[in-house]
Amino acid sequence: MGRGSFAVKLALAFGLGAGLVACQPLYGGKPEKLVAPQKKKAPKEEVVEVPIKEVDECQADFRGDAKLARPNPSLGNQLSGEGDSSLASAEKATDIQQRVGLYREAIDKYRNALVKDPYNADATLKLALAYDKVYRKGCAIAMLKRLNTLTQNPKFATKANPAVDSISDNGQWFKRYRKDAMAAVGR
């Protein structure tokens, strides 16, 4: 064997050695399998109920001089209808500032309806409900007492008694102080 065969053998050995070295992974063996992280439940959000404070006082004067009253039922009914639309819009409103403004507008419309027609049982009840929406318990109770007074007058009892009956029929009205509301209307 000559020199050429040794060189071929040596080249072949280096080639095989380099081939074995080149086929090995660059950074070591096979990678470890990753473990999937455990799914954690999202922490429950604690809903903190803020106690709502009812306003028990009412500074409105519901006892005007009856001799000065000049009932205008048509204008009173018109204003009561406008109050109904404001109250309905307030229930649908999503923005809190807009809702507050619409409740205030509804209360003003019902109050003005009672100024124009002081013996309107429907406007009296709706004003009590509007006061209930804004947590004015004292004013709502005062309006219910006024409604009870209307039931005792034979001239207005035909319209006031169904309004009082509707309070009995609707258990969700005046829910926070239902017992007081029923006592105010004499039931």
C-alpha cells in the first residue's frame, strides 16, 4: 500500500469524524417537553353593596290654599304625559348623568301638573313613584298621604281609589319601604 492509500484512509477518517460531529445537535440533546401551565380560575370580583341612603325629609309644601287653586285638568294631564315620557326615557338611559336629568325633569313635570290640577290622583301617584326612583322616601310618603286624602273626598275618590289599588297590585313599587307606603295610603 502506498502513500496514496494512507492519505485516502486519513481523509476518510477525518470525513467520518467531521460528519459525526456535524450531525450532533448544536446545543445538546433533545429538548425537554414543556409542561402546560395549570389553568387558574379568575378571582371572583367582590361586589361591595353601597348602602343607599333614603332621604326621609321632604321640604315641599303640599298644603296650598284651596281657595287660590284654579284647576286646569287638561294642562295638568298634558304635563303629566310629558312627565311619563321623561320617566320612560330615564329608565332606558345608560348614562347616569342623563338619567338623573331625566328623573329631575319628570319630577318637575309631575309637580307642575299638580300645580295646574291639584286634585289629579294619577299625577300624584306618578310623582310619588318618581320620588321613589331618586330615593326621596319622605316626599314619596307625603304624596301617598295626599293620595289617601283624595280617596276620602267623595268628589275625587272615583279616580283616587284605583290609583291606591294599583299600589296594592304592584308589589315592586315602593319595595324598600313597602310597609310604610301601604300605611300612608291607609291599607
